[in-house]
Amino acid sequence: MRRYVNHVGMQMILAAVVTAIAGEFKVTPFSGELFRIGLGSSAFLLFLLVMRQLPYVYTGIVTGITVLIFRSTLDLVVSSDTASLTGSLQTHLSAALYYLIFAIGMKQIQRHLPDLHPLLLACIISPIDLLSNEAELLARSILFDLPYLYKDQWKLLGVTSVVRSIFGVGLYSSIMISQMRVIHSEQQKRMDQMLNIGSGLYGEVFYLKKSMNTIEQITAKSHGLYGRLSDAGDKEASRSMLEITQQIHEVKKDSQRILSGLLKLFDRETTSDMTLAEIVIFVINSNYGYSQMLKKKIHYDRSIETNYATACYIPLLTVLNNLVSNAVEAIETEGTIRIKVYEQGEETVLVVSDTGGGIAEPDRDIIFEPGFTTKFNHEGCAATGIGLSHVRDIVYSSGGRLRLHSSSQSEETTFVVAFSTHTLKLGV
């Protein structure tokens, strides 16, 4: 609690000091130095708008006192021979009253500030500023026995209040917009990270499901072999096979627990939708960073002829990401990757093409087989080769079709993926 009070106190002092200094940038339309129109009011307004947690009335009191002391001290320093402390305090007392009246007026709308449109906010602040200026002029006329009204006073003060309010609210809105852009940028980064993780996990879940089916088949076969060995009277071999069967079953249960936890991440009731355009843009942005990391100059071209929201964005992201990243790796140093999305009949078609080295004729029939790869590292070791087989299995599991289009007459390698539009739109 004490730390909070100290923090608020420091903010109030900061607002008061900056306001006092900004007030020295001014014009004096009436009776010399007794009344001024300066930047102090705009600075004070900006602090109240930005620091809405401040106690406005106390901030007005602190600011008024600070302005009074600052201007009186400045008078004594600049005109030490002619100025007196009492006279300076009397001269600037009306200015201190301005900040108090202005703070009281702002207090009335403090809780509504987040909900007010900037233009409406400026319209509300303008009369508050006008009344505060009139209170300052009235106090000055009483203290110095001067006329209260001057020629064109209302017009000048009214225009000044409007301009100053619009300026303060506009500057405040600019600050808020900048902060919102920063927040949005950070949220977008987190969203991109989550989508990358989600598409990666989807692939792991897909292969874990396949492994579960394989484990189930192995368990059944090993148990059958155990039965045959037992019937043959080979007790030692049958006992060993039973232990193996039990161990495989334990592996299956562990895999089921892992799969159950991962599937919760893809609960359709907790996931939102993405449009096809958003999916394509995300894949391009993600692989643009990948191509930069590989020091390749790649131009990405997209053509989105159909666009709708789908709940199946994770498998689509996984498929497109794999195809585009393969295209990035296939391009030597410079090239183009094209992504096209369109509807053909009852299908939504996604096309990924690149100007890489192409695929050799003998490899086209086996390119989707597990283990096939044309990529080797600097030591000559082959890559895992699961990328395209991974894509094929995911596409087929969703009822889609995948084909390679690569001819000797074309310089581009093209992968064409087709899904049922009905399936994608319903997310089933």
C-alpha cells in the first residue's frame, strides 16, 4: 500500500513540475503578464488523460501550488531588484486556481474517460477549460481590481479552449494508438507462436494415432504367437512372448495417456476459426523468416480466389507449411513460390509451386513414400524424408487428394491439394 501511495505521489509531482515548466511557453492576451495562455494547460490535460488512476482534485492542488511557487521563484530570480515574494504570489495565485478548477471539472468525467469517443471528449473538455479560464480571470480582476471583461474575451477564450482540448485529446489518442499497436504486435507474435506449435503438435498427434494402430496390431499378433507357442508346449518361449506382449500393452497405455493429453489441445469447442486467406498469409510470413535464415531471396506470390472461415485450420496449416518449407529448401539461392487457392466444383484446391530444381523423373512415383529424400547435409547425411509422406497421410485422412505436377516443359514444381469444400466449411 505504501509503495502504491509513493508511486502515485511521484506521478503527481511529475505532472505538476512538467506543467509548471510547460506553462512558461505562453502568450499574454490581456493586461501584460497577469493572464497567460500557455502549454501548461495542455500538459496538465495530457497527464490527467494518460494517468487516469491519479486523484484528480489532489493533483490539481499539487499542480496549482507547484505552478505558484515555480512562477514566484522565477520572478524573484529574473527581477530580484523589483519583484517581491508577496507580489509574485498574488500575481500567480489566479493561475493556481485555474488548475484546481480544471481538475475538479475533469473529476466529474474521470470514470467515463475510457468510454468517450475522442471527439466527444474534446467537446466536453472545452467548456471545462473555458470555465477554468474564466475563474482565473475573475480571481485576477478581484485581486488587482481590474476589469473582468475584455474585448473579444469570450471569443478568444472559447477558440483557445477548443483548440487546446482538441490538441490534448489528439495527442492522447496518438499515444493510445501507439500503445495499442505495440500490444497488438505482441499478441500477434504470441498467436503466431501458438499456431506454429499447434500445427507441429497436430503432426505429432497424427503420427501418434498411426503408431497406436500399429501397436494394437503388434499386441494382437504377439498375443497370438504366445498362444501358438503355449499350445506347442514351448513354455520358456511362450513365457517370454507373454512378457513382450505385456510390455507392448504398457507402451500402448502410456501412448494413450499422451494422446489423450494432446487431443485436449485440439478440442473443437475451444478453438476459433481462421479464413483461408489468413492461413496463407501466416504460412508465407512463417516461411519468409525461414528463407531469410537460409539466406535465400525468395518472392512469395499468392492468389486467393475463394475465402471462407474454417475450423480445420490446423491440418491446413500443417500441410501448407510442409509444402512451402520444402519449396524454400528446393530453391538454391533465389526464386519464387506461388500459392493459389480456388474452388473447383465441390472442392477447395490449394496449389503450391516453386521455381526450384524440380524433381527427377525416376523419383516422381516414390516421392511420397516414407524415407524418400533428396536433401543431404554438409556431412552427406540424409534428411528424415517424412515431410511429403506426412503431408500425404494428413491429406488422405481428411478425405482429400494430393498430386504432384512436374513436367520437363515446365520450370516449376507444383503440388495440388484438394479438399471437400463442405468438409472445410463445417470443420468436420
